[in-house]
Amino acid sequence: MRIGAVNYLNSKPLVYDLAALAPNASVVYDLPSRLADSLSAGRLDVALVPSVEFFRAPGYRIVSDACVACRGPVLSVKVLFRVPPKDVRRLALDEGSRTSAELSRILLAETFGVRPELEPLPVGCGPETTDADAVLLIGDRAIAKGEVGRGKGEGKAPSPCPLPEGEGVKAANFVEVWDLGERWTDWTRLPFVFAMWIAREGVEINVLAQALRAARDHGLQNLDAIAEREAPLVGVSAELGKTYFRENLHFVLGQRERAGLRRFYELCVKHGIAPSGKEAVLEDFGEAEACRL
């Protein structure tokens, strides 16, 4: 079994003891967007992928009730604005993102009627390397308060990122910051699910589903130890890591999380992000059952 896990701090509680719980599986770590591509191409059997990918691809199944979600501010998904949100014309999107990129577009369109031109922000490049009106950052580099430069913990050396010509690119010029978890929950009164364990069609998942749930449960029992070990590796203090795990993230795909997924799916269809015609109800499922839209 080939498993793909996100290489950000937020996924560490989901893979705690996974190697021991699934000894016949191999685990690789990468950015959420790259994991989604690898799952689609058949290079992975199961992966922790952006939730929007579940809406887009036929045959995908939710493997486990372990997930990366929030019920308020998420801390690690931010949009930095150089102009007021209503005036945004160009939006730079973190290359590692899929779900957060679409959530940014939806929130701008729904709240301000803004549909900006999009451009990529390559991994290893900070907001100072683009003069876009707004910049989406996700993952470890978005966590630290006031962090607006190149992030640590991307897993690779930063790639060269030329600075744009002209004035007004300095980080201090951001006039507003959105925490997308907070923005969503304030607007909908529902949790938001950023990533889920997804299997491609034809993969036998019964045993793995139990292992993924057990890994998550073990992780939740050891959050402090995980924060102390993993947070400093990505440039985040252990204390901030503990707060992040306990106050900003939620790791169980419960009834309200499924309601949040349904609402997100409806908005993705409305804005042409995901195809219509799928059943927009997430049914209850157990350890060995699959959940399908």
C-alpha cells in the first residue's frame, strides 16, 4: 500500500505510529497539491489530499474519519492583502494549495463580488516576490505571527525567486490579513475540512482504515510530545505548536464537519470549481466503510 501524507506540521498527529500500525505500507511526504496529482496518476493508493479533490474526481472514497479541519481560526492558512479585499484584482496562490486556493476565491466572490486574476506563488517564494494585490500562504510558513518571508520546513531548499520590479512590494505594506478558517466559520457557522484520507478506486482499504484511525487516536494522546519534537523543525516554537494542535486544528470528521463539507461542495459547484450532479450528502460511515459523494 502506497500512502501519501502532507509534509506540514498539521498532519503530524495523523501519522503518529502509522509505520508500526501499517507495517506493510510505504509512506511518502509531499505538498497537498502534489499528493493530489500522485493519487490521480495512480502513483499512490491512499493520500491525505485537499478536500476539494474529493469533489472533482470520480471513484474517490474517504478512507477514515481522521482529517485536518478547523472550527475557528486555523492559523496556517492566510490571505495577506496589500489593498482592501474589495479592490483585489490579482491573487497569488501558494503552489502547495488546492482547497485553500478555492476557498480564497469563493470567499472573495461571495463577500465582495471580486473575481481576481490568479497567479502561482512557487514553493520557496515569499509574498515579497510578487506584487499581487493579495497572497495566499498555507502550511508551516503561515503559522508564525507576522511571518511574511520565506518559510522554513518546506522539505527542500528555497528556489530562486526574482523580486518584481517597482515599488510597494515590502511585507509591511499588507493592510489586512484573513485567517481562512476564521473567515469561513464566522460566515457559515460550520467547521471547515481542509484535507481527508482519500483512496482511489479499486483500492482495498478496510485494514488501512483501522490503522489510520488508530494513528490519529495515538496522535491525539501525544500532542505535546509531537509538538516538542516536530514544531522546532519547521521554525515554530514547541509552545506555539501545542496551541496550534489543541486550539486551531480538529482531527475528527464528525457530523458538523460533514455539514461543512456539503456547504463547501455546494459553493464549489456554484462557482464552477467542481462538477454538479453528485449527491451532496455525506453519509455516516464506520471504520471499514467508504464515504462517497
